[in-house]
Amino acid sequence: MTNKTFQAPALRAFALAAACSLGACASLPTARVELPESLATVAPLTLEGPIGVARGAFQFGELQGSFERQASRLGLFGKLAQDRAVVSYTLQPDALRADCKLIGNVATLGLLQVPLKRAHYACTFSREGQALPQRLDLKSEDAAAGTREERRGSFVAGAVTLEVQSLHRVQGSPLPLAAPVGYVMRQGGQVMAVLDLNDVRPRLWQRAPDAAASAAVGQAALALALLWDPAAR
């Protein structure tokens, strides 16, 4: 039985640093997720803060505050893996707090990995101990003939509802990847934002129609950007 903790952003940072040390940075641009035409000319926001650490301060556009996170994959006899991750963040100065948890179980059968308990990522929000009427809820489901687990769900904040879906393809790649490389957020079927997790620092492209939608996009993107995802091991 093994218990392995993950620091996916730290591993990406190490790989990038190694490439730079070999003089390869100029010839190896980071692949990004595919963007719809409506966002192709929008300047992205970048998650600023320490890379690959369990706690610290952040700034994401106009959002700033502090976070804590951890993740692990507990392996049982090489046949069963239990994925667990938690994230919390607090925005300043308005003291909004998010508490998030991911759980999932995967069995290994030869070369195949079969989900026994599909990954479920959920966040609740509060202010000064009082629950707020907003929630992020994502569940995995089969996609592309079972080649990956696609996460789908929603972020609800008052009257605003965003449909959230994981992305598994980067520009120039003919095949989808198993772990999410980003997320797309839609409102009423229209793309509002795309979050790219494939770089050392997450990036967000958004075109929200009003302040309420923009705030919802920012909070949902932050909860996804801060997650250490065991699936991305």
C-alpha cells in the first residue's frame, strides 16, 4: 500500500526549468488549449503567486487572497487507487471563502484503468461562517468511446449559472489527453470563458456580458486553477 502526494504545478515548473537549462525554451512553446474564435483575441488573465506550494497568496485579475491545498493518490496493492484532493481559498477584502473536495477511486486491470467511483469535485462558499447561494459541482463521465473521463457540471451563483466542461485537447495534438488540460464555461450555450491548465501558471480567457457573470467565471476558474488534480499525475 502506497500513499503518494502530488504537486502537479511544481512538476511542470521543474520540467520547464530543465528545458530552459538545456536552451530549449525558445524552440518549445507551451501548447495551449484550443480557443473558440470569440476568445482568440482576448488577453488572458494569469494566476499569480507561488508555484507548486501547498499554501500562499494569489492574485487572479481583480481577485486576490490566500489558499491552502493538498492532494494524494493512495495505492492499494497496485490494483486500486484512491484519489483525494482538497482546496480552500479566501478572497480579500470581502472574506468570501471556498471549500472544495475531490474524491474518486480507480482500479487497474492490466493496462486499463477503470473508474470504480467516478471523480467528483465540489465546492461550497461562505462568508463569515454563513453559507452563500453558490456552488461548483463537477462529475466525471465517459467520453470519446471510453478513452477519457470528461468532467461536466455547473457553477451556480445566485441568478447566474455556468455550464462547466473539462477540456482534453491542446492545439496541434491529434489525440485527446486523459487528464483535463483546462475547462470551458458556457452560459446559455454561449462560451463565456476558457481556463488553460497546461502551462506552469493557469491562464483564463473570458468575455462575460456583465459584472455578475464575470464574478462567477472568476470564482469558478479560481477553484479549478488551484486544484492539485491526482488525474494529472
